[in-house]
Amino acid sequence: MIIDRYIMREILKPTAAICLVLVVIYGSSMATRYWEDAVQGLLAGITVFQLILCRVLISLEVLLPTTFYLAVVIALGRFAASGELTAMSACGIGTARVTRAVALLACLVAATVAVLSLSVRPWAWTQFFLLKARAEARFDLTRMQGGNFYELGGGSRVLFADRVDTRIPSADKVFVLNRRDDLLQVIYAARAAQSRPDAAAGPAITLENGSLYEFPATGDGGVVLAFSAATMRLSTDEAVLLAYRVKAAASRDLLSAGSREATAELQWRIAAPLASLLLGLVAVPLSRSSPRGGQRGGLPAAILLFAAYYNVSAIAKKLVAQGAIGVLPGVFWGQILLLVCLVLLSWRPFARRRRP
């Protein structure tokens, strides 16, 4: 038991360190992305922090198994380089004992990832989309700057004003682009003013002395209208959530959804904990794959294998959602790759010992 605790401790230390570094790097990249919206007045500072937190929670289902996998390679590689594995073997502690300790940790990581993937992921996506929807619903002219373009609803609506008076609030020479299914709508108004018809409806913009151009995204035809006054309401929470219902849907709801997108999403969530277990087991023989390379000799091969696994899984998920490949094995092509590598890497030492 003392040896088992020692092996686990030496794996958990780099796991925590690497995971913290990756979380900081990922959070910083998200901060760079959303702080730009905050500077332009699209998002409040607290909303940016909450959005980053949601994205970090979502990313943990990938970051945690990744860091555990690399930590096993680093820790066991150090054991091999320093001769500790040789000393353990001389004391009767063989590869099976080391693998058992790693497998126990891998099961713990897999259970944690299962909670993150099946429960935390849809909850975090729901909160993420709600935060963005609420920020857009509270959007008003006082947060605009003249000469800048503002995207709302994930690009479904774009606003531009040549000059903005935040005291009234109002704007001059306003352009609005709306995308609705296969229709494009362009609105020009000489003046726009902020209005709020009622609390339930949310903020709205009253456009004055303008024209509306509506035409299909492809093909001929279209409509041109002139108006003296028109009211345009901003997006509601419900409209934004409907566009992302698969990512934000609870796992139990995906079972009865029946669509290919829902199937791909559910398989991705189920595959994450399975991959955590397989990655931990594959890391054991990988750490001994380059005994002359020092304690990090197996890292290049480990990184290449993980890159191959992740890309295969991501491509398979997209193809399942599009109906290009069958639902079986579906997203699990990445796990099949890991299982094949585990068998080949584990079989190699036995094959060497059986040679005459």
C-alpha cells in the first residue's frame, strides 16, 4: 500500500500542476476573446468573468484526462530514468503492480470526467448561452460607439451607427443587418432612439425615416419598403437557447431526441470518461517506450498519440452529426484507436521475452 500511495502521489502532483497551467492558458485565451466585447460595451465585466468560468468548466472534460495522461508518462518516465522501477522490480513489485495503481487513479479520473461530461457540461453550456442572451437583451444605444459594428445573436444581427448620443440615447445614420433562415434584411434609418415598450418585452430601438431591403440569401427577388417610424426588438433568451439546444440539452433528453446531432453529442459525453481510463492505461507502456530518452523520453510519442486520438474523435463527432458515418462505432473511433495502441504497446514486452 505504501508503494501504491507513493506512485499515486507522484502522478497526482504533475497532474495538478499541468492542469492548473492549462486552465490558466485556456482561461486567458477566453479572456482575450470576451474582454474585447467588454471594451466595446457589449458585455459587462462580471458577465465576462462568468462566461470564462463556464468555458473553463466545459473544457475540464478534456483538460483533466489530458493532464492525467501526460502526468503518468512523466512520473513513470522519471521512475525509469532514476532506476526506481528497477529497484521496485528487484523487490518483487512488477509492472502489474504499477499498472494497478495507475488504473485505480484512472478510474477516479474517469468517474470525475463522467460527472463533468454528463452533468456539468450541459449545465455550463446552458448558463453560457443564458448569460450571452441576457447581455444582448440588455443591450442599448448607450453602450454603442459611433463607427463600430456590433454583432448580436451570434452574428444573426449586426448594428452600426455613424454617430451615437449616449445622453438621450439616440443615434444617426444607423444600419442594421438581420439574418433569418434564408432571408437577409438590411435596414437603414436616418435616426434611431432607445425605447422600452414594457418590461416583459425588453429594450427596443425605434427607427425613423428609413428603408428596409429584404431578399433571399440565394436566388432572385426581394422587397423594398420605406417607413417613417418602425420599432425593432432585440433578441430574447428563448431565441438564443433554441439555436444551441443540443449542447445545452440534458443527457437524458438526448436519449429521446432521435436526431443525429443529439446522438453525436451524447456519444461524445459517454466517450470522455472511457477515454480517461484508456489514456491512463496507455500511458504506462508509453512511459517505457524510450528507456534511453530520460524521464521525458516518451513524451513526444505520447503527445502525438493524444493529438491523433483527439482529432479522430472530433472528426468522428462531426461526421456522425452530419450523417456521413454510422452511429456505431460513431464517435468511439478515437477510443478504438487508444485500445489498439494499448494492446500493441502491452504486447511488445511479452513478444520480446518469448524470442529464443
